[in-house]
Amino acid sequence: MCGILAIIGKDINLKKAQKYSKLMSHRGPDESNIIQTEKGHVLSHERLSIIDIHTGIQPIKGTSTAYMIHNGEIYNHQELRDTILTHHQFRTKSDSEVIVHLYEAFGYNFLDKLDGDFAFVVIDGDDFIAARDPIGVKPLYFGFDKENRIYFSSEMKAILEPCEEVKAFPPGYYYTPQMGFVPYYQPDWFDETKAVKPLYLEKIREALIAATQKRLMTDVPLGVLLSGGLDSSLTSAIAKRLLKGTDQKLHSFSIGLDADAPDLIAARKVAKFLGTEHHEIHFTIKEGIAALKKLIWHLETYDVTSIRASTPMYFMSKYITDLGVKVVLSGEGADEIFGGYLYFRNAPSTFEFQKETIRRVQLLSTSDCLRADKSTMAFGLEARVPFLDKSFLQVAMNIKPEEKLPKTYQGIEKYILRKAFDTPENPFLPTEILWRQKEQFSDGVGYNWIDALIAYTESQVTDEQLEAASEIYPHNTPTTKEAYFYRSIFNKHFPQETAAKTVLKWIPKWQENTDPSGRANAAHSQSDTSIALKKTKLSA
């Protein structure tokens, strides 16, 4: 939705603050505004107009002395206005404004009342609160300068110059000057021993439909990122069903190297079945490689998986915004919740399987959420993720892990999610899509993409450079030439050691080949046909 910057402290240079904020202007191409409060603190906002296009400019002032900036969406804002905030006088129709009024009504203790994806700062005199949503769908960084001023920003690049150290703000926490970091989101499913709920397929289906319904809230054109895989196809099917009978048109978007890319073939089938206005985008390997430098600047990571998958998403996002669409639904989170990645088949025990699903969901802010936000917001496009809805997580993460184990259902990953939407009398999706094997996004755009990336990066890094990697990059030392190449680009953009420490690398567990591509797992050789046969046997 936006880019936010807050600087709290004494003797702040407003022109410098404005310069820092403009490093995130891609996040908010519609409006820009900066204010200095009575106490001298600074709030800046680069706005992407989604809700209340005409009057929702930020920072927003409350009824007395508090000001607020917010990036994200508060899906229950109207309910809050109509209930606990009914006596407050609102200046806008924006979903964001409820935050400052909740602060005025409840002090620091209001985070549990918000349903949405957010990063925000409220300043009231010399007091303030900053917070990030439970899973970290929206990015937020913080740091301190030599004068002990504290900075908060949507992207690291905006505060690297003035701050001596920059860190990622932890998801599910708020920060105040009196208490420091305070966890406000600690659901029972954080404990791997608490997943004991029996399987009710209809609850999974109802919860995901409700999560998608919330995310259709918009005053601008809406689309869906449709890879043709299970997760994006389900969110597309639900959205299309919910929009039936309305005037809102649903655009679907898919991308690949050529017309024969696995994702494009599957996405065509889904789009035709659903009746979306479908757009197919192609990119070349040469274009992908040429975009890496700019892409890594936007992503602020050197993680191999993120860069591989972000490149096609980056190209697709530009196409989408050029078309005039500002909001898209995306399928991030399902593989972490249901153990859908192929390496989960190798889990040594049910207990370890459950621990890994929890760990992966808790770390989404460093991987898929980071990729989905920064790839799209590079062009002012907002991605919404129904699978990471708080209520849906409460349903899905508490199911007995035995029900999620692929071996429980003849090796079919995400079986219970597929089965929840297997409604032959009124099908959500074609059978061959509902039961399609997992294909990671970076693979599905065309296998040549990753193969060519590896070959190209190996040609750019010598054996001697890789051998000396630990001397040049002692933190998160790259172990392959591809990783070294990305790290060298990252280091040119962000040479500070503190920047490198904000990145968490991801590698799959429980498999000999640690390349993050799904094809590195032996289970990938299983065909869609064999999955369909297993599904038939299980139904018999």
C-alpha cells in the first residue's frame, strides 16, 4: 500500500528525511507527504491509493495530539468504526485511520483488535508506538543513529545512510520507548504440542473463503496472480466465485519463459475454467539476468530462492500496474502451513514435521512475504495473501499433523487442502489442477530459467573468488557461485555489514541436495498422472 518513514528524536533535518523517504517512492507513486510534529519528530508517507482514494492522505492526525503513518490494510476497519470507535470523529474514510483512534482509546493495548496486514507508527508528543503484523506480511525496519534518534521504515535502504545499525522489526511485536519490544501475537499453535484438533474439511474451506472475502476490499481494479499451481488457483477460484453478480472484473496474470512453461499451461486451463480476463506474460533469460542488479536493490536480500522466484514476479508486476491494476491476490503461505514443499516428505517424524511447519510460517517475513511485497511494490502493486489470515492460521495450524503428512495420503502433499475444495457437484477447479503436483514458482516459469541462472553466475565467479568467500563475506558466507554472485551485487548496493545481517538464507532440510529448487528433491520426478491415480485410490 505505501512506504513509511518515521524519525523520532531531536534536531531532525527535514530535507534529509525527505530524501530518505524518496528512496521508497516506488512504493507510493500516487501521493507523498511529510510532516514535522510539534516536538520535532518526522513522519513521511509515500502513498499507493487503495482505499479512500481522495481523502486518505497520510500522516493522519487523531482527535488530539497523535499522528499516524501506516502501510497495509485493516480489513475490519468498518466494524471498528461501527462498534468500539463509534464515538470518535474521523477525518477520512481510510481503513488506516482506525489505528490512531484505537491508540487514543486504548493506549498501547489495541493490537489484538486489528485484523489485517500492517506496519505503522503512531507519535503522540514524545511518546510513540510502532508495530508490525503477526506474520510480517508488510515489511518494517528500524535503526538508531549516532544521536540516538530512532528510525522506522518500510525498506532498509531508506535508513541505512543515517543509522549505525539496521534490523528487521520482528513480526507480531510492538515497540514503545518505555518497554522496548513487546510480543502481542502468541497463538497456541506456536507450541508444536498443541496441534491436536481433528480434521474438518469444511472448516478449512470456510476459513479460506472468509479470508479471501476480506481481501477483496478495494476501491481500485483487482487481479490474481495465477501460476496454475494449487494455491494461486484456489484463491483465484474463490475470488471469482465471491465476485459473481458484481460489476467487478477479475483479471488473472501468469508468466513464463515461453508458451510451453509448466505454469502457463496450467494457468490457461484455470483461467478458461473460471472465466477470468487472463493475461499471459513472457520474459527472456537475457531480460531476467539484466534485471538482477535492480531487482536485488528492490528486494534487499541475497537469498538464492528469493531472487530466483522474484525475477518473474518483478516482470509480471510491471505489466500489471501498466494495465491499471493496483491490487492482486497471491498464494503465499500454503506450502508452509500444510507442509507442501517436497522436502517435507523426508521429515524424520510427525513431531519434526509439525515443528518445521511452525518454523517456516514464523520465518515467512524473511522469505516469501519479503519477495511478494518487494517484487510487487517495486511498481506500486499491492499483493494480498489470504492463506496468512489470522483466523485461517488458527484453523489450519491446529490440525493434527498426521493429517498433513504426505505419507498419510500416499505421498500427496497438501492432501487435506485439496480435499477440502474437492466438490464435484460444484467444482472450484478442474481435477487436474486441484491435484497437480507442487511446482515451485521459480521452476514453473520454465526449467531453463534456473538452469540458465546457475550457468551464467558460474561463468561470472572464479574458483578462487569462491574459495576466498569467507574472507570477504564472513557473515552468511556464500557456498555456491550463484550465491556469491548475488551477494556481490547486494554488497555494492548495501555495503554496510548491518545490511547483510538483515538477510536470512533458506535451504531445504532432510535432503542430500540442498539446492532450493523443488527439482532438487527426488520426489519431483513423480508425475501429475501418478498423483491423480493415488487420489483415485484414496477416494475409492
